[in-house]
Amino acid sequence: MPDCPLKHIAFIMDGNGRWAKKRHLPRELGHKAGAEVFDKIVNYCYDIGISAVTVYAFSTENWKRPQKEIDAIFNLFSYYIDHYVEKMRNKKVRFVFIGDRTPFSDSLKKRMSDIEKATEPNSQMILFVGINYGGRNEICHAVNELIAQGKTNITEEDISNNVYTHVYSDPDLIVRTGGEYRLSNFLIWQSAYSELYFTDTLWPDMTGADVDLAIEEFKKRDRRYGGV
Ligand code: FPP
């Protein structure tokens, strides 16, 4: 594996709808193109030696979208979690789904936890997929877990140990495509010291070369973590 200047990269995959609109296509086809690019970008990150990738596939706010679009995203998610896991089998990728699974069907919940269990020993790369994920919701979830454990004086370390991504260190770099400059409730706790990179490129147009540009920019940043 090549030496990589960062361990954990996260993507806000924005711009699928606009990509489709530019081509006079339904938004659902933008998400389909986005899912194909998700595959390419994750593999590219793997090839350049990144150890952890987090993607934001569906947020706790995305339920406000038309039902047809929600169904299209969940159909893609459902297709990918089986076919993608199979495709990545030889690559030793561990899958972890982050987000609130409460509204999902029992069969989807089972498939998700089966994949997590089956891939748990894989140590080449970890892939966190945010599905019904919201950063504020995650912090509430972590605090409720701690209350259930009987904790009374909650520390930062306690919360870090109870967020959905607790099995890996926080992202070094968060990339948002699609020209918006905000985090939109993504990795609110974990992003305290992450570098942020914004690009106008729409997610379905994203390539490995765009990832390289983000990493080049990351290398120029001076990470002081509050020091001098
Ligand atoms: C944001 O673009 C994208 C989403 C809300 C969905 C992302 C979903 C996928 C890439 C496919 C499924 C995921 C996996 C992991 C297989 P937008 O719709 O907000 O675009 P817009 O801002 O141009 O309207």
C-alpha cells in the first residue's frame, strides 16, 4: 500500500440532483450516477492507501424529499450493500453503517448487521456509510447510551467512545462536493479538528484526480490542534 498523507477522509456527496437536471434527467438517475461514483471513489481511496472513508448517503433531514426519490436512494442503498460487499470481498474492507436504524425494516436491519459482523475482521480499510445519519442525532444517541450505562459526569472521551464511528479516529479531511460551504449535520462531533475542502464539482462528476486535488490542499494545511 502506498504511503498516504491522511488516514480518514469523509465525503458529503452533494450535487446528484443538479447533475441530473443539467442532463434533463430525473433526479433518481443522478443518484444512480452518484452511487456508481461512490464505488469508483471508494476504490480510488483504497488504491492510494487511505485507511478509512466515510460517506453521507442519506441524512435524517432527507425524509423531507419526495417519496419517489427516497425510494430510489434506498433501492440503490439496498442493491449496493449486497453487491458492493461481494465485490469488495477480496479487498478486506470493513463496513460500518452509521445512523439511526429505528425506521428501517427488520430485514434491512438484519442485512446491515450481518454485513458488519461478516466484515468486522477486515483491516485493510474501514468504510462508514451514513444512512439516516445526523450529527446531532448521533450525539443524543451517544448521551442516551451513557445514561443507560449509569454515567453521571459525561466526558468528551465518553462521547467519542459512543459515537457511531468510535472504532476509528476522527476524519482528517472532509470533502463536500456540489458548491455548498457547510457541513449539513455531518460528523458534527468528529469534525472538531478536521480540515474542510469544498469543491464546485458535482458528486457524479467526481474523479480520482479531484480526490488528489483535495489531498494536495490538505497537505498544505498547518494542523495545530489549538497549539502554536
Ligand atoms: C446529495 O445530492 C445526495 C444525496 C442526498 C444522496 C446520495 C446517495 C447516493 C450517492 C446513492 C446511494 C448511496 C450509496 C452509498 C450506494 P442532492 O440530491 O442533494 O443534489 P442537489 O443538491 O444537486 O439537488
